[in-house]
Amino acid sequence: MLVLVTGASGFVGSQLAPTLLARGDRVRALARDPARVDVAEIMSGVVTSSDAPAGAGRRAHARGDGIVERESPEVVTADVLTGKGLTRAMAGVDVAYYLIHSMGRAPADGRESSFPERERIAAENCAVAAARAGVRRLVYLGGPTAAWTDPRGEGDEMLSPEVLSPHLRSREAVERILRDAVSDTVVLRASIVIGSRSRSFRFLVRLVERMPVLALPAWHVHRTRPIDARDVIEMLAACASVAAAAGRTFDIGGPDILSYGEMIRRIAEEMLLARPTVKLGVNMTSITARIAAAIAAEDPELVIALMEGLQGDLLPGGPDGTLHLQAADTLGVDLHSFDSAVERSLREWESLEELTAR
């Protein structure tokens, strides 16, 4: 099976590619800048991926002498915002992964600066190219959706769609675009992903590392179900071939329901840091997001977009439901705990870069 991985140089794509190769799939890696796709790193990850449990549907191809052989990924250049190169990238593809998000700073070439608009344009270009090429399945890693929000705001008033952030609305719009193009599209909706290269996780770690006293805006009480990056990768890989996943949308989340304040506290504990907290009664997103972005050396547009989405609980599967477990069951993945995810992510991070607080 030929699989296209868009965003192959990113956090998820760079880990998914070796997992797919370990299963015996052929991988075509798409990137706007092919120099950013580290083929050697991807191939080095194939051995680790192939050693994982068979429950995730992994398979390997071996010669008679027991030596496993896999082709290196084919790297193709394409720009999802202009559509240039997408026809070539989609040619002959069986399954295409859509792992592109445009929440960061706008391109410097004068193109549309609104990230929801960039999300729409990119999704439409990829959807049209996939449909024309006869791609049988798209797999999309999306994010929070309106269905996850706490159905009540302050007091007894229901939350209306108008209070949902552009981030939340954009994710749902991308889903619709992809589904309209390829009916067999599979969608995974994740909240915060815990991994050494996850920008959301790294943002929290940097705040813990660099702030001797943590000032927590009012959104620190809101809850979510964080998920280990390992589990996300396993689910994505299984989506390519599991027949029962065809055309479905899955909420995915880990086994723990935690508030953002609790996540920050547990990260601090794992880092062996004592961090007193000051709980603020207001959000002041525009101000606090920019201050936090400066402390964490992160893109303020990304941080603002993330914080705007924290109007209430964002719980995959619903506040009292277990729908998030359907994905793990259907796709054959055993979920890791939040603490396990944090411990592993910090260890991976430190293998490449020193965390000064540790």
C-alpha cells in the first residue's frame, strides 16, 4: 500500500512515517521544504517501531535470512496553500494522511494571514487533489470540537456557538471539507498530545521550567483528556487498514481526566520542581497569552489561538461518556497514563536537549 504523509517534517508526521514503514507500507513524505524531512532519522525509527506489540496491527517484511528490508520514504515537494505539486504527490496513493495545521504565524509572502482561512485553503486543495487521484481513504488528525465543550457556562446559561474559538470552528470545517471529497475519510479528534515535540506540551514544560511562581489564569480549572503521542501514532497507523474505521470519526483521549492546572502541577512534579501557584480569577487572554509566549519563546499567535479555545471543559467522548475508548478498542491500542506519557516525553526531550530546570 502506498501511503502519503503530509506534514512529514512535523511532530506527528515524522513519527508516523517510520511506524508505517515498519508495517510494510510504502511511504511518500510530503513537505513544502523537502530538506526538512530527515530520511535517515525516519529510517532509524523503523527498528523501534517494528519492535512494538502486534496489537496495533504492525507487520514486517523479512527475507529468508531474517533481515528486514524496507524502502526509504519517497520525499515529494508540494505547497498545500497554492496547490503546486499536489497532483504529483497524490498520484497512485491509496491512503493519505492530512497532518497539516496553520495555527502559527502567517507566511511572509503576503498570503492570507488568518489561520482559519489558511486551514480552509489547504484542506480544499488537498481534498480536490485526493479525489481526482482516486485516493480511497483520507486520515485526518483533528482537534477540539464544539461537541466537547462543557454544555453550560457560568450559572445556568448554555454556551452558544458564538463563544467557540476560531480554532474550534476551523477544525470542524476541515473535517467537512475532507469528508465531502472522500467518503472513506477517518477522523481522529485529539485534545492535548503529550510528546517531546508536541508544541502544546513543550509550551507547558517551558512555563514550568522558567517561572518560579506559576500564575494560572481562570482557565486552569477546565478539564480535558490528554493523550500520549505513542497512542496517537498507533491509532493513526491503524486507521490506514482497519476496515471498521472506514468513514468514522473518533474522539481520542487518554485514561485520565485532568484540569490544565493539574497537568501543570504533575509536570512540575515529574521535573522535580517546587512551583507555587497563584490562581487568577480572570483570563485576559490577549495579555496573558503574549506574556506566556514570550516566557516560553513560542509563537504568540499559536498561544493566543490555544488559549482562546479554553472557554470550558474540552473532553473527548463527552463529560461523562466513554466514546473516546471506542477508538482504542477499534484500532487495537492500549492507552498510556498521563504520568507515563510525561515521563517518557521528558526523557526523550533530554536525550536531545538539556532542560535547565532538571
